[in-house]
Amino acid sequence: MEKIVSLAKRRGFVYQGSEIYGGLAGTWDYGPLGVALKKNIENLWWKRFVLDREDMYGIDAALLMNPNVWKASGHVDGFADPLVEDVKTHRRYRADHLLEEAGVDPKGMTAAQMDQTLKEKGIRSPDGNTLGDVKQFNMMFKTSIGASGDESSISYLRPETAQGMFVNFKNVMDTFHPKLPFGMAQIGKAFRNEIAPRDFIFRVRELEQMEIEYFVRPEDWRKHFDYFLNEQKDYLTKDLGLPEQYIHSVEVPAVDRAHYSKHSVDTEFDFPFGQKELLGLAYRTDFDLGAHAKASGVDLSYYDEETKERFTPHCIEPTFGVGRLFLAILSGAYAEDEKNGEVRTFLKFSSNVAPVKAAVFPLLKNKPELVAKAREVYVDLKVQIPQLMWDDNGNIGKRYRRQDEIGTPYCITIDFDTLGESGDEKKDTVTVRERDTGEQTRLPISELAKKVNGS
Ligand code: GAP
């Protein structure tokens, strides 16, 4: 894991948040290559789940919402993690994490059961001190809206993007008149005041989610649930290229399910620190639309013109954390090999997600005719492959190492043969080197786009 964190920083994928001030726990900043990888994750998701379908409506709701949203949704009362305090240092810990570290599986335990187990087993804080009682800690960030600063101004940074879709259900119904089943989709930030942010970008306080609320007839929920479980898997393996053997579906026991869910299946991934939740799928029933209709007094029901029935649709929710997908891709792609006693580090990104699809070099930097030809190739190719990099720093070996470390699938070198100076049959051909094998082939410039795009 340290190697991955260090590479992520060294090569401009992820930096510590507010680093020059010593950082801010649970926040990370994405650098130039990190943004490129993140956008690939998001664009592939948007393509599969929105653009390629006729039944999905994209939205982008405000992060700040009327506080009544969070009362009705159950987050004010129920969005909490089990917290326990070291009675001496007053440092606070997640009770389930302390149990895990002591070799006890906390899955399925209530807060009271965790409290009892910690006490029975005499488990202490990491500093060796006695622990207090386990309490539920609400994870929503409170904020104050406007200048008054009194109780009525309190709102929250949204802890999930989902509610932005439920509160816009009627708007989408009124403007587009969709027929069931249909869904709403959104990519955006969410905030959680995690007790213990950890494992790099795995558990953070400011995160990005990609969520779908898919509305169905109540009796059809299972069919759509199974369908989306399969779609989630296809997105991970076919779009993002994650290895299938690292992916596991795990049914969530009732006591661990979110307050709104009647059935949940998490997809877990083999991260370097163990098998952990990557993304989720929940059957939210009519919990949210029902709760908002009741609290707001606005009718959120659906009228089926064929069956002449009026009812509240039920909801299937596939939810994805962008940061966790990013970390799964990064850790799944990390590889080392050895040649002539030298260790090489490379990222085996699938070309779909690679932040740089190919790099173009002149063989030598101090030969103007080579640089001019290489620039010409680069400029022409960049029109077809926007995620293309120019690199003329250091010698060719160093450039290969650098591109390997950022997972660039192809390196394209323009040399004297390209100029046609040493025999015409190689004129306008270049060397293409493949990242994983290091194999080099000679290709006409006209075939480069096809090669890099894999078609
Ligand atoms: N709307 C449903 C919902 O928010 P969740 O299981 O609490 O469900 C969904 O979160 C996904 O968001 C998780 O599967 C995970 O990928 C991501 N996620 C949640 N909390 C996170 C955190 N603190 N840091 C990073 N990602 C997180």
C-alpha cells in the first residue's frame, strides 16, 4: 500500500489535501493524472448507465438542501456510526474497527452488542487505556446557512447524492412523463464526518458518488435488483477492466443494512488492506418517496395509465464511490517486474481507464528535424486521441520508465528512419513500444490512431 500511495503522489495522481499546512485528515486532492483517471471512471459510468439507455434521466442537484430533507430521509436520526472514546486521552475510535483489530468480526452486531463485547473481552484503546461506552455518532456535517446563525439556519452537507434525486422525482415526472421502470442518475460530492478516515482514499470525509435511483412497480423489485447487480459487475470488469477474481458479492445482514433498505448486496474488492466494500446495491422500497410525500405534503405517487392504478413506486439503488473505484483500479493495476537486475514498476491499466493513452517522443531532443517531425505526429494524433502526452525529457529509457509508472499503454518514438534518411521503406513509420511486454514494432504513422484506440 505504501508503494501505491508514494507512486500516486510522485506521479501526480493524488496529493494530500492542504498539504503545505500539514494536511487535513480525510481529504485528498486529485492531481493532473488523477483527474484524468477519475474522469474516465465517471465518463464510462455515464455512458453505460445514462447515454446508452432510454430510461435514465441525469440530474445535478444542489449540495445544500432544505434541512427537512434530512429529517424526512431519516439521516438526522439514523445516519450514525458506533463511536467509543478512550477515557484518558479522549481520542475517539470506531467501535467496529477496534473489534476487527482484536480479531472479532463486528458484522451483524448492534451498538449495544459491540459495547458488551468490548467490555467482556477487555479490549482497550490503541494507547492501552480503558474505553467508555459505545455511542452512536451522527456523521452529517452541520453548517449554518445565511447570516442569522440561529437554530433555524442549520443545514447539512449532503451525506449521499440520492436525496437530490428523490426530491426531483416530481419535477422529472412532470417535465418528461416517463413510464415505469425508469431511473434518475447523478454524479457528485457527498460529505461524511467519518470518525476514523483511513486507508488512503478508501475512507474519506469528502467523497464523490455516482448513484442511480431506479423506480419500479413494487412486485418487480427482485428482477431489477438482479439486473443491476449484473450491470455493476459488467461495469467493473468490462468497462474498468478490474480483475474478476478480486470482486465479491456479499449480502448485507439485516442489522448492518442502512435504515432505508430491505435488501442490500455490497460488492467487495480485494484491496491491499483486505476485502472491503467497493460499491453497493439496495432495495430502498418506497421508503424515500413515501417519507418525502408525507413530510412535504406533495403527492409523489405514480399513475399507471394501463392498469389504472395509483401507487408509490419502489426504488432500486445502485451506488458507486468514485474514490474507491479509483483505488481499486490503481491497486489492481500495480505491477513490478525485473529485467537485467533492474526492477521496473508499471501500472497495467486497461486502455479504457489509462489517463494517458499514448506518449510521443522524438528519439533525440537536440535534433531539430526529429523534434519537428515528432511535433507534427503529436499534433495530428492529438485530434483523434486527446489523452496523448508529449515527452522529451531525459533519455529514452527514462521516458519509458516514467510512462510505465503512469500506466501509458503505448510509447511512440520518432527516429531517423521516420524521416527517411536511412532508406525510404521506413519513411513515415515509427516505433511503437507496448507497456506490459516492452515489445517494439514498426508501424506507419497512418495506423497509429487505430492501434492506440484498439480498433
Ligand atoms: N445512497 C446510498 C449510499 O450512500 P453507502 O453504502 O453509504 O450508500 C455508497 O455509500 C458508496 O459510497 C459506498 O459503496 C462507497 O463506495 C462510497 N463511500 C461511502 N462512504 C465513503 C467514505 N467515507 N469514503 C469513501 N467512499 C465512501
